[in-house]
Amino acid sequence: MTSARVEDLLRSLAPQVLGVLVRRHGQFYACEDAVQEALVAAATQWPEQGIPDRPRSWLVTVATRRLTDEWRSERARRNREVAVAIREPAYAAVAPAADEEPPTGDDTLKLLFLCCHPALTGAAQVALTLRAVGGLSTAEIARAYLVPEATMSQRIRRAKQRVEAAGARFVLPSAADRDERLRAVLHVLYLIFNEGYTASSGGELHRAELTGEAIRLARDLHRLLPDDGEVTGLLALMLLTDAHRAARTGPAGDLVPLSEQDRTRWDRREIEEGIALVTAALTWSPPGQYQVQAAIAAVHAEASTAAETDWQQIVGLYRVLARIAPNPMVTLNQAAAVAMVDGPRAGLALLAPLAADERIAGHHRLAAVRAHLLELAGERDEARESYLAAARATTSRPEQRYLELRAARLVGGVPARRA
């Protein structure tokens, strides 16, 4: 068994094992630490010794021993907890019964809801989800978000403390709270995917470990909630977007825009699955923001060349999206689509109000889209300045290189291309 296969197995088992411990003992903080130690032990031993016959039970046993040792080592300070641990069979057991194989299903969903507790900030929700449900180590998460491991460790520790301080219980939310909490879960998975697909900083455009985890968790969520249209839509959106990944960078790692990508390199299996998912969801579910975004991605995927893109349909879908989920990033993308139908001046007119919107006014993507539309409109000097402003505003080196190249091409007299 290779280390990579062991790693994949451990990531799928992590939420199941954590669910067993939290359901038995509560104390999310201690249980999560114990599970992480069990995962480290497995990652060290299994590649050499082989995977045990019941790997989940092995992990539960090791994690439970870790909990028991921790409680006993703190006897002087935590007399009450140790007494309970010794008296209560569920705490003292170090080997699960033969029929006690940890269940799948609801535990993963409960963990997702727990990690996306409203007491946490968005950044804390993302970090805790990747650690507890995704099975990533603190070091892996820190590397993915380009922060020191100590910083990420503190973030995760504070998140676990806030969950416990909030009195969060390891149960599914009530019907009254479920929709709001599910929206938070979907948003966290969306953020994880987006950071992996277009890294916000650093030298790499993609962080495959994040997109892979987001898709895996979205698949788990879809398996648990197959009748939720937005869950289906989010999975479809991820697949349709990830299908472009191989064509998004050149040999030197430089960004290749959608209009210039080699579409024969797109992943047809992901495209076919994503289109099937969103098409089905839109037949039985009221349209939500993720379904509409997936539908837009499907229109792009169905065009064999950039010139064949059905921009009229995309503009119509953006109008729907702007009604159900208005935000400046939607307006930004809508303006780019409108420019392909009604001309760059129409797109620029739609962009104009965003300059006063503090949520996006300083964002490099606003400057980049404005630059592209100015270039299409023949305003070469203004376009160049906007490209350079966008390059200064982003911390992603691949995006910086791409934007600086676009600015340089204007000096060199290379004409702009329409999508």
C-alpha cells in the first residue's frame, strides 16, 4: 500500500472516526486532537505494516487510548474528568466491539455543521473544516493558505475553543436552523474550492489539495443530501470549473485565459458529470446561486471553441443570478458577459458603480476586467494603466505576470481579442 493511497483512505476515515469519539465523549477539542494523533500513527505504520482488517476500528481504538492517556495524565488537575473516564465504560474502552464499526453518513454531516458553527469566523470555519472533516494536517492547511504553521495552529485551536464555549452539540440542527447552517457549509466548501482553483497569493495558480478536498467533501454532502438542489449545484459547479484546470496554465505555469485555452485538454468526464447534475437539479429544484453558476459554467463547457460560446444565454443567466444572489462579484462577471453581447461600452457602464462599492473597489479583479473592456473599446492607454493597477493589487504571482504581459502587449501594439 503506497503512502498516497493510505493518505486518501485516512482522509475519508477522519470524519467517521471523529464522529464516533465526539458522539461518545463530547469534548470536541480533546477528541479532535486524539483523532489527529491516531491519523499520524496510521500514516507512519500502515505503509510499512499494511492496512488492518478494520481500519476505522483501529483508528477509533488508538484515538480512544490517546484520550484515556490524556485524562489520566491530568489526574491532579482534572480529577472529575478522570473519575468519569474510569467509571464510564464508554470512556475506558480501548477496543470497539465487533459490531461497533463507525457509521458513515450522518456523522460527516454533523461534523460539517459543527465546523461551520455561527460562533466562528469564516476563516476559522474553513480551517476547522479542513482539519476535522478533510483530515488535513495543520501543516498542510498552513502551506495551502501560505501562513506559518504556528499561525494556523492558533487559528484552529481558537476555533475549537469557541465551538466548545458556544455549547455546540454534536447533533444535526433543528429544521428551523438547518437551512441557514447548510448555507454556511456550502459557502465554506465554495471558499475552499476557489482558493485552490485560483490561489489568492504565492507562486502557484492552483492548489490541488484544496480543490480535491472541496470536491470530495461536496460529493460526501451530495451523497447525504441528494435532494437538495443547491448541494447538487455546488458539486456540479466545482466539477465544471475543475475540468479546465489542465488547460489554465502554460508550460511555465503562466495563466491562460478561458478564451485562449486548448479545450481538448478539458476533462470531459468532469464536464459530463457536472452538466448531468445541474441539468437534473434545475428540473426539480428552484434555482439557487450555485445551480445558476453551474449552468453558466455548463454553457462555457458546451462550446467547442470560444467563438461558439452562447453569450446571450450567459447574459440571461447572470441576470437571474443578480436577482437571487446580488453581490459585486456577480456584477463584475455580468459586465464581462454583457460586453460580449452589447459591446465593451455597455460592460463598462455596468462596472462603473462598482468603483464606489467598498466591498470590491480595491480588488484587482475589478481593475483587470475594466482593463480588458477598455482594451476592447480601443482605449489602449487607460487599459494599460488598469492592467498595471490590477497587477499591483494582486498577491498571486501568476496573475501578476499575466496582467503585466497584457499591459506590455498594449505598448507593443498587439490587438485585443474578444473572449
